[in-house]
Amino acid sequence: VDSEDLPLNISREMLQQNKILKVIRKNLVKKCLELFNEIAEDQEQYKKLYEQFSKNLKLGIHEDSQNRKKLAELLRYHTSSSGDEVSSLKEYVARMKENQKQIYYITGESRDQVSHSAFVERVRKRGFEVLYMVEPIDEYCVQQLREYDGKTLTSVTKEGLELPEDEDEKKKFEEQKAKFEPLCKVMKDILDKKVEKVVISQRLVTSPCCIVTSQYGWTANMERIMKAQALRDTSTMGYMAAKKHLELNPEHPIIDTLRLKVEKDKNDKSVKDL
């Protein structure tokens, strides 16, 4: 970029703070975004561009709060119902069910791992779509991009996942909660500090139990990424590390058998071993 207005007789550090440079930067970003949107109209071309520069776009969402909305339009993810094709957030919202108020996503190491995860069982069974975020930078990106088009982004691996349900389902869940309360209490006493609490799950279908993380801490995947950092800060690890909540599947035979054993004898040794 040529400019005749930049002062020459000052150091580079001073020059970086120059107003004209800020204007140039703003215009360059604007121009780039326009070009990206043009290319995005051609799927094949955009696919090539996205393969090369997706990390930079996601970093932009993390760092550039002014253009976050525009950059969000350029994101592409595999989802539970998009097959091998990638889908934009706009397409996801267009496919959402009427009673769905949130955008569900899961972060992990690979597409294969997240698609077979216990966390997506119930969400997929109900017919809701889940975004698969499999790059480490997605964790940082999603911390900043809290919502899209008025819909909040909700992680299916954190506590507090609420799926739209009718009165019968709510009633059934409350009954199960009461029925399994003694088992939850006993398990919490046995596991003690390993988990923060033991509760009945609304997200499992075929798995007996899963460990979810608290709403405001890191996800388990984020914790894994942070542990891999060479220059990690151990003090942050202490309070940001995920507080684990054990969720049980009330419809699984293993959990039901455990409940019966606990009702018979709270101090049953086989329960403690399990």
C-alpha cells in the first residue's frame, strides 16, 4: 500500500501508532472481507480458501471485536446432518426446528471422535443438529462468539444443557430425579472430591454415564489443549480447570441395577468397587 502521508523521520514503533496507518489497516480489512464474501459465493473456490486460511478467520473472531459479526458469516463447520459437506452458521439457523432456541456445538479432537461422543446422543436422537468443532482454535473462537443471529451457542459437553421438551417429558424427568436421588448421593460420597456433583442426565441415550464440565470453566477439550502448552500458567490451571459433574443415564440397565443395590444396602461393597 502506497501512502504519501506517512512521516519518514520517526522510528517504526511511532509509525505503528500513526492515524494514517490505522485508516489503511481498517480499509484493508474491509476490502479483504468484501473479497472473502465474493469468493464465498463460489463453493469450490471458497473451499480452497477456507482450507488455507480458516485458522486466520477464527483468530480474527477471537481478536477483532468490530468485525466479529461479518467474520462469523464466513465460518464453515461439519455438522451432524451435513455429511461430508461443510455448513455455514446461516444455513444451520435456516435448518433449525421451530422450538429450538440455541445453536448446539461440540468441541473435540476429530470429527470421528465427536460424532460418536456420548454427549451428542440425545441431541441427535431428538433431531437437533450439532456443529462439530475439531480445531484447537475453535475453543478460543467460540469463547468470543457467544451468539449468532440472536441464538446463543451452547456446548453439549457442559452442564445446563436444556433441550426443548413437553410437559410429559418434564414430569418423567422429575420422577426419575427423585427415584435416583439416593444413588446420586451415595456415588457423590464415594467419589468425594473427584467430582463436584452427581446428577441424572438428560443428554444420554445408550451410554451409562458421562462427565460434563461446569458452565463457566473450560471444556475438557480446552483443558487438554492448555495442558499441552509448553509455557502454561499453573495458577490459571487451578481455577479454570473444569469442575467435573457426573451425569447418570436413568434408563441404562447398569445404573438401574446400581440403584436397586443401593436401596437394598447403602454400604454394599460391590457398589463402592463399581
